[in-house]
Amino acid sequence: MRARMALKYADIQVEHREIDFRNKPQSMLLVSPKGTVPVLCVDGIILDQSLDIMHWALGRSDPDGWKQVDNVVSQAWIEKNDGPFKVLLDQYKYPNRFPDLNEGHVLNSAIDLMLKPMESALQSSNYLLGNKISWVDVAIFPFIRQFAAVNPKRFEELPFTSINAWLNQHLESDLFNSVMDKHPTWLD
């Protein structure tokens, strides 16, 4: 999702190919043997990480200055999100895969690691790095969206009004809604 949003924001046209993971097309596996998405193939370049695709797209066009933020602070947010928070998200989202873990402990760990710092940042500004959207907001948004969707009622009851406002702003944005179209499954 974050790769799609960056491509759309940068006004880069791509051919979208929806993949059935139970029947991965050979054409995909030839360019990306690990068989994961997203994969962007352009001008002889193959990018198979969403952050790499975001940075590639923003390197070509960044009309609102999404990348004009502190690199050290940006990297700290991304490392926390894509590292330990992603692990906690998977544990929270798929408890059947982690039967030895306590759901309440996983939730509390995610709150302490990610949600409390986000709430604090968002109480003083509209976005994680200030009063204008940045690539960091777009990179983290899909993970918070997934986390909130596990148990929406519980998430809304958490004391994070600023996160909820930030999340809803993204969910209602034209950018997000423009990349959520359903595509037919690609067949070779």
C-alpha cells in the first residue's frame, strides 16, 4: 500500500498486476525469485521492497516535499515500525500462529513501543514529523491501519485520540482511496 501511495503521489504510471499467492505467475518469479510483493520492474531496475519503491518514486517526483524531513528522526521511526512493531503486529494479527504468546502482553508491548510515542508526536502536530505530511506518515500508516483493524472497537477505546484522528485522515484521503481499487488477478 505504501509503495502504491508513493507511486500515485509522484504521478508515476505503472501496470498493476494483482498476484494470487497460491499460484504465483512464472513471470513474477523470474524477476523476483523470493516471490513477495510489491515488485517494481522499470527501466531494467527491479525493486522488491516497498520502502525502496517509495524512495525511488519520491526521487523522481516529490511535489509537496514529503522527503524534506530530518533523516535521523525519519529512520528511527521506520526502524521501529518495520522492525519490532511489525513483529508485534504479526503476533497481534495472527494469534493462532503464536499460541504461546499472551494477546494482552503483545498489545501492551505495541502500545509502549509504537502507539504511545506516536500519540505524543501527534499531540503537538498533525503528522509524525511536523505539520505537513511526510513519507514517514505514509510508510507507517498501513501498519497502524492493520493494527487497528484487528479489533477496531478495542483500538478506538485506547487513549489515543490523536492517532485515531491521524488514521482517519489517511483513511479518508483521496490518495489512499485512489490506490484501493480492486484489480483482477494477473495470469501469465
